[in-house]
Amino acid sequence: MSGAFTKSMARNIFFGGTVFFFLLFLALSFDSTATLPKRDNRANLTPAVANGKKIWETRNCIGCHTLLGEGAYFAPELGNVYPRRGGDFIKAWIKGQPSGAPGRRQMPQFNLTEQQLDDLVAFLKYTSEINTANWPPNIEG
Amino acid sequence: MQYKSQAVATPYFIAAIGLFVGQIIFGLIMGLQYVIGDFLFPMIPFNVARMVHTNLLIVWLLFGFMGAAYYMIPEESETELFSPKLALAMFWIFLVAGALTIVGYLAVPYATLAELTGNDLLETMGREFLEQPLITKVGIVIVALAFLFNISMTVLKGRKTSISLVMLLGLWGLAVFFLFSFYNPTNLVLDKFFWWWTVHLWVEGVWELILGAMLAFVLIKVTGVDREVIEKWLYVIITLTLVTGIIGTGHHYFWIGTPEYWQWWGSVFSALEPIPFFAMTVFAFNMVNRRRREHPNKAATLWALGTGVMAFLGAGVWGFLHTLAPVNYYTHGTQITAAHGHMAFYGAYVMVNLTMISYAMPILRGRAANSNKSQVLEMWSFWLMTISIVFITLFLTAAGILQVWLQRVSETPLSFMATQDKISLFYWMREWTGVVFLIGLILYIASFFVKGEDKAAA
């Protein structure tokens, strides 16, 4: 870099650029949160969904699965598991773990009550109805 | 060592390396579980191993950053650290809190841990990378504030350099954006939206300021190039970083229920995110080529150059690979993401910490540089770990491409598990490469114990 471009010019551009783009980011974020009610399925945020989310979090499901593509990549995507499998299958599956099949990936047994299972299914159903711009590409997730 | 109080960096660096070893061991456990699914089940289920792997990474990088700050800031400020005692107390608190958290993950079921640690008061657990119990999160905030107080006071009473300023901005940003980890609304979209304010604005934002400041500090020392030149570069690099990286957050807002204009904002700005990393590579090589002295610590110079190159490849190139929305539509949440994550974290944050440790540790131990023998071994470890991570990334990328093809692009898509079975060869190759990485890490540690003639005292 030539001598005409000094360190204090570089510093001013840094502060100016950072402040400008951070404010732009805040503006976009503000607009996003204002638009979200049309996309995030909040009308269906029932107490059951809230309980289900807590089950989801306190069993660290994200440590193996992805949810809307975020999480670990060890086990299937669950953002669309409700339309893929249906509520009854999901409950039966969770109850049947671990499979114990030698050499296969194992899911722990969480000893959930019937109520907790229903809440978890409610959470997964709510999640599947979020408008995700048509992601994932197909039902396999 | 120019200031006595810089010595508090030593335990931070040692703890960082110790936790690094733990991180790699759990990485190998997980890698094996990818192909032998029931390995160590139910003793260590995959989700627990992953939590330990990623949390150890975060904690040891933080130890590295703090150690770096304690080493750099007195020298930059030309004054002793404000309170070395506070720094040591925080070291033990952070280490014990971190160790207890890891023991908690391993010893009790996660739901029990949540109950025991007050998750019902404020539900923050069970989200990727932010799995820590509430008390650990509060502890992190307390340690961070005490640390920032200590560092800021030191800067305030001494010389104020651009490197100090950038380091402080990065560290304060780290603390501020961590506060979003306490916000966890029931609304999943809002939860995810602000989760990224911690995760993205850390690794593609303020952490890069810390990275830049650390690299600039070491480059001044090993090359002897004029501070004005190096600090000008530093400002240019971090300008590019934040101008691209802040709005670049949008590349996480494609498919999580957020408005679709983010596909444009996120794609365009994050496509520019490789530029600051490219600038960093050019910077590092340029400064070393224009060096005004031959520093005896060749290993530190190698790490510094490696940081530039590997951060550009891992964060820049592998990030760009899947950041455009039409591509990401297919690759989102696949092994492509894992490939990028591994090389980006290694290239940027692991390597910059090892650069700093490589430069500072010999001085903290009373010599300008280690013996030739020790440096040769350290350089072997550099190449083993770096080449391993390149191949781990290539194998995961191959796995990811096949996964996308079989599960997402195909007219007759396979299920997730059927796809996993078909790509297991690549997981095996990744695992064996991981073993080579561990060997590299063991050699790295061994290099600290190799005797031989020391280079002149510092």
C-alpha cells in the first residue's frame, strides 16, 4: 500500500464501514422480525409446543439430529419428520429405542411419558409448518 | 519476557493445549461412531461426545485468546498487567467451571443436568454449541467481565496501540454477543435468528478481530516490519471482515423461516467473505518477505504463514463452496457443512492460537526460541496436523457431495440412513486421517520437552 494511504485513514474507514453495515444489519433484522408473523407459524405456538420444545432441548436432540438443517449430521433431519412419518410413528420410534442392532447407530431411551411424547410431536408438527422457502428439497430431508 | 506479569499467560496456554487433546480424543470417538454406530453406547452416546468435542474446542480457544491477551497487552501497553492475581484467579475459576461442565455432560443424563443446574429458571440449554448449563453460562460472563476489566485497565494506564484497540474490540464484542445465548424464545424461528447473533457474529465477526490482532502482533515480532505498515494492514483486513461478515450472517437465514430477501443479502455478502482471508494470506507472506530481521523462531513464522493460508482455504474457499443460496438449498445441513467447519476452525482459530503459543512459550520459558531439534519436531507436527485436516476436509466433502446426490438431488431419493451406509468408506478414511492428526498433536506436545541448545535468552 502506498504512502498516501495512511493508518488513520484505514482506521476511519474501519469504524465508518463497521457502523454503517451494522446499522444496515439492524435495519434488516428489524424488518425481518416485523415480517416473521407471516412465516413462522406463531399462531400455532400452543403450551404443548412450548413443552415439546423444552423436551427437545433438555434431551439434547440437536446433538445428533438437524432441525431445519442446523445441528449435528449423525441422524435424520427432523424439521419435516412429522409429514414424513406422522405422529404415531414418531412416538413408537422414540419408545422403541435403542434398537440394539449390532454396529448400527443407537438412539438413547429417554423414558418419556405419553404426555411428553405428545408435546414433542406437537413441537415437531409446529416446526414442519414454518415457511422455510420450500426447504428441504424432498421429504427425505 | 519484557514484563513480569506476562507470565500469567503460561497456565492459559498449557490448559488450552490440554483441552485440545481432549477435543481430538472425543472427535475420534465420534468419528468411529459414524461407522460403528454402537461404539461406546450407551456409556457415551454420540450427542454427548459431540457436545464435549465442540465445547472443549470453544473453551480451549477462549483459553488461548485470554492467554494471548495477557501476553500481548502488557507488551503493547508497555506496562505491567493491571492485576496478575485477578488473572490467575480467573484462570482457576474458568478451568474448574469448564471441567465440572464436561464432567456433568459425561456423568449424568443431560435432562438431569438441566434440572440440577437451574435450567427451569431460564431455559438456555440444548441448543447447538450453547449446551452449557445456566450456571456455566453465568460463570463465563463473570470470567469474561473480570478478564476484560483487567485487560482494559492495563491498556488505559499504558500506551495505546492499534493492535491493543483491535484486540479489545474483538474481546468486548465476544462478551457482548455471548449475551444472546441467554435469549431463547419458544418461537423456533426467533430462537434460531438470534442464536446466530452469538454463533455467527463470533466466528465470522469479532473473533476475526482477535485473530487479526494476534497475527499482527506475532508478525511485528518475527519480521521486524514497521508497526505503522502492519497496523494499516490490520485495519484494512478487519474492515473487509466486518463489511462482508456482518450482513454475511444472512447466509444462515435462507431456510429457517426468515424472509426470502436474505437469500440475496446472504449470498452476495458472504460470497465476499473470502476476501479478508485472502488479504490476510497476502499480508502474512508480504510481511515475512519484507522482514528486517531473522528471528530464530522459525516454527512460529511457519504457523503464522499457515494461519493465513489455511484460514483462506477453510473459511474462505470452503465457505464460498456452499454459501450461494441455490447451492446451499442442496448442501444445507450435510457433510459439506461439517467439512467447512473443520478446516475453517483449524485454519483460523486453532492455528492462530498455536502461532501465538509457538512464539510466546519459549520466551515465557526464558529463551528467544526453542532449540533446532525442538523446532524441527514442531514443524513436523505442523505438517502432520495441517495435511490431516486438509484430507479430513476432502473426505467429508466427498461424503457430502455423495450425500447431496443420493438423498437430495436424485429422482428417487434414498433415506438419510440408507445414504449414510453408502458413504461409509469416506467416514473410515476420515477416521484414519484423524488418527494421523492425533499423532501430529502428540508430536506437537513432545516438542515442548525436546532439549538441545537454546537460542539466546529473550
